[in-house]
Amino acid sequence: MPPVKYTGMFLVALLNLLFSAGCDKNPSYKIEVDAVHNPDIQGLGSYKIVASSAMISEKDLRYKEAEKYVKTALSGKGFYEAEDVESADMIVDIDYGISEPRIETKTISEPIVVNFGSGWKKITVMVNDGFGGQFPTTRTVYDPPQRETVGYNKRRIPIKTYTKHLVIKARARKSKDEKKAPELAWTVWVTSNDENGDLREYLPVMAAAAIRYVGTSTRETEEIKLKGRDEVVEFVKAGM
């Protein structure tokens, strides 16, 4: 038989299949959220988004991506984008980023597995004689070992962790008192700390986590868990 020849397209498809098989298509995310709002400021509906950090360029592709997610998140609370700053009810600042990796320790549990009951043994089986009858015969068979978990060993290992953050801050464009600076309307701080260093993957998830907290206050940091295919995450990823 001649050797099988694989085309380049076949190899690419095979590699993609192997890669996707090893990836979690619906990963879980642990997110922490803090929020505060000013109850004296009401009736704000329209907004314009700006970058709050001088380190972030509004022309940057990552910024445009984050801006898209935040706009979709705000639409989920009934806010809409104004044509320009002068016609907006509020100015929304967004800031995002990821920390340098930190070395932390993680406790893992490793199962203690023992094997038992293996070896060769003789068994008696009935064999058809070809004339409608049977006769007993002895055979030697191998009895594979049985595996059983009898406990767990715990040990600590070093891991790299990254803190990802998304901050959405809104202030009224105009102050009731013209002598004072515009007041802060609300702020939502979203963070996630784990071993994943892909900020781009987390931006839509953090924006999705922020939706329910826009215009509200939390008494303390709240922890929520989302999955990549949760409806609210898919909503943010789809965009407006």
C-alpha cells in the first residue's frame, strides 16, 4: 500500500481539530465588582466615552474594542450614545489594563492511587463440542489490577497570576452649580485575578459583569462567576 500523502489544508484542519479538542469552549471566570453612585444625580440618559488614562490612545485597536464592549454594556441599562460631547448628559471614562505577573502559591491535591487484585488465575469455562453438547475446560486468564483512590496528598506550587481590570466612570457633563466642577454620577470597578494573562479575552466578560452594577452601589466587593457562553457575555461580545 503506498504511503498516505497529507495536503497542507488537511494538516491545518487536523491541527485545528486537535487544538480545539484541548480547549475549554465554555470557560469559567471569577470576577470581583465594586460600585458606587451619587443618588443626587438623576435623569442622565446619553453619554460620550473618553479614555481616562493618558497611557491609552483612543486610536488604539484595543481601546476601540474595549469601547465597543462598554457601549454595549451601557445599552443594557438603557443608556445611549450622544452625537457629541456638547449634547451628552454625561461623560464616561473607561480605563483597563493588566498587571505584571506576580508569583503566588497554590495548594493542589494529588490522589493516592493503589492497585490490587492483579495476577493470573485459572477459570473453568464450558465449550461446545460441536454435537450439541458441552464439556468443561480450564483456562488461564490475566486478572487486571483494580485501582482505588485511598487518599490525597496536598502540596503547594508556585504560579503566576495577573490582575485584569476595567473601570467605567461617569460624571455629569454639567453641574447644577456652575461654580463647581461636574459631579461624579457613578463608578464601577471590575477586576479578575487568576493565572490567565489574556486581557483581550477578559474585556467582554468584565464589561458583561459591570452591567447590573451601573448606577448602583455595593456595600462591599461582590464576587460573581460567569461563563464564556452565558447570555450576558454573548450579548456584550455581539456588540451593538
